[in-house]
Amino acid sequence: MSKIDKYDPCGNLEYASNNDIDRDVHCLLGLVFDSVGTKKAAGALHSAASQKKPYLLSTPNVNFMVNSQRNQEFREAVLLSELSVADGMPLIWIARILGVPLPERVAGSDLFRALSQPDKNDNRKLSVFFFGGASGVGEQASEKLNSQKGNVICVGSLNPGFGSVDEISGAKHISRINKSNADFLVVALGAVKGHLWLEKNKDALKIPLRSHLGAVINFEAGTVKRTPEVLKYSGLEWLWRLKEEPWLWHRYWSDSFALMATMFTRVFPLAAYNFRKRHFSGKIKEKFSIACKYTDDESEILISGDAGNENLGDIRTCFKKVANSELDCILNLKELKHISSSCLGTVMMLRKVLLQSERCLRITNASSGVRKLFRWYGLEYLLDDSNNQL
């Protein structure tokens, strides 16, 4: 290892633009959410479709949160999304309790409906392929969608059966999907299985937009009635869904206990911390600074003081330089006193960029107070005993 270069402030640096690090994201319960509404999310999807670039949409709800805490592979697949929106009023309420600025619930079904509205920058229709769902439902959804006026048309559907992720990832299925030349692949295999399937086949798929939107196929087919608006945004959608799909009771029952535990072990302690910090810690903050140093093998970022929303510009500038260095990265938190949900979200975006280029990020020297913040935000797995490797 060569001699370490001296610390240099990450202020006036030249770097290539990186869309992920520039995303307006926030960390909540171990996942990352883009601070966008339905209209802006639909615009991003239209743009990605027109550019023909791979683009994964995730719509986390409480069930996602529960499964992400239990299943690391699933959590990683969701975190690699290009757009992640909060599909569930409990998540919006939790965000409000914690002061995380998520503008509104963005339900997958509402977003799909929004796509049917013509885009001002792209007049062509958006074509969709349905993969999964119960037997015959994809065909029903395709027929009904194509019989309606709108900007979305269906160019094919496929029910792969009930095999494992590997069993339904054969070349025959992938070839049929790709030959459709669709803009949007809508998967309905169950959240965990669907995201794992999308992750496994991401390089083989040619369709640019991909998402697991299981309920959308049922809604479009008419086999499940849409939730009335008065219930959808009052937090009582689960009652309607149980009426339409009684088999969901087991999932809702299990998720409700997991959510309650999360409220007492993460949400309420973090809310109390935020309240104390706002009202009893005084107006003087620990001065923020960020700097980088390099060796032949890795870069190191040192963050100190209070890392709040007002510091995002400096953090993004530094992270972009590190992302372009082609080195592994150490994030040294020895001098860090506080970090906000937006700064944690940006840390996760740096992690995503590094993972996609087969590099690693290690977080070191977090104080006991900062470790508590990571735990309350659902990121304690980043600070485990295995050398804190991400």
C-alpha cells in the first residue's frame, strides 16, 4: 500500500454526472424511498422508456419492509432499484412522524393508471407485457386493457406456473418476453419471488421498464375490484383487500405484529431522538465537514459533525468523485455526531453505485450514538461485526 495522500476537501472537483447519487432519496426502515409523487414518478418512467435503458421500479409497502428485514437477498434486490416509491399509507404516516419528506403515497396501481395518460414529451403508446398472475388472468388483463382508450397497450402475457425462480428463468420464457419488444414488463409472482426473478434476469431482459406490480394484473383483468378512494388513503385499504382476497388475512396478520414491533423498537425511539434534538439540544450544531484521502487500493471518506439536509451538495460532490475513482471505499464516521435520512439515503446510493461496479463500501468507527441512529433507520446490518462490510 502506498503512502496515503493528504486529506483534500471535496469542494471544487470535476466528475462525471451520476444519476443515483443525485437522487432525492431518504432512508426509512431499512429501505430507500424517492421523494416523488405519482405524476413525477410517471414522468420518470416515460422518460426511461423513451431512452430504452434498464429501469427498475419498486413500490415498497409494509410487507416489503417486513420481508426486507428477514431476507437479505430480497432487500438487496429492492435497493438496486432506479426508482422506489412508498406504496402504503402506514409508510407515509411513519415518514411524517419522523419528518421524512415523502410527498404522498404512490400506489403501483395508481402509477400504472397514470402511465395511460399521454406524455407531453412522447406521443407514442406505452406497451406492456404481463408476466405471472393466476392462470388466464394475464390474458384477461390484456384484452380489457386493449379494449379501453388510453396510452398503454398490452403486447403479450405469460403465466410461468409455480416453479422456483431458477425454474421460471429459462431461455424460452426470456426469449418470449424479449420478442414482444414491450416498453414495460409487469411481473406478478409475489413480492419476494418477483424481485429475485427480476434481479436474476436483469441482464437477459431487453425490456427497459421492469417492476413487480402484482395487484395491477388483477385490477386490469377485473378479477379484483379496485379499492374505493375513501378507503385507500384512510389506511383502511386492507379491509377492502380482505373482502376481495380473503387469503391475504395471514399476511396482514403477520405484518401487523412486525409493524407494531418496528414502531416500538425503531420509529418511536427515533421520533423521540428527533424531538430532543430539535427542542433541547440548542441551536448550535457540530460543524460539518467532509474530506477524502486515497491509496492505491481504496479511498476513504471522513465525515464529521452534523450531516444534515443542508450538506447534501458537499456530500454528493465527494461521493461522485469516489464513485469515479474505481477504488473500494471506506466511510469513516469517527467524528460524525448526527446524520439525516436524506444523507443516509445518499450513502445508500453510493453503495449501489459501488456494488454495480463490483466494488465494496465499508463503514467504520461509528460511535454508539451513530450506531443507534443506524439501528433506528433499519441500517444496523451495515454496521455488523464482520468488519462492517456492506
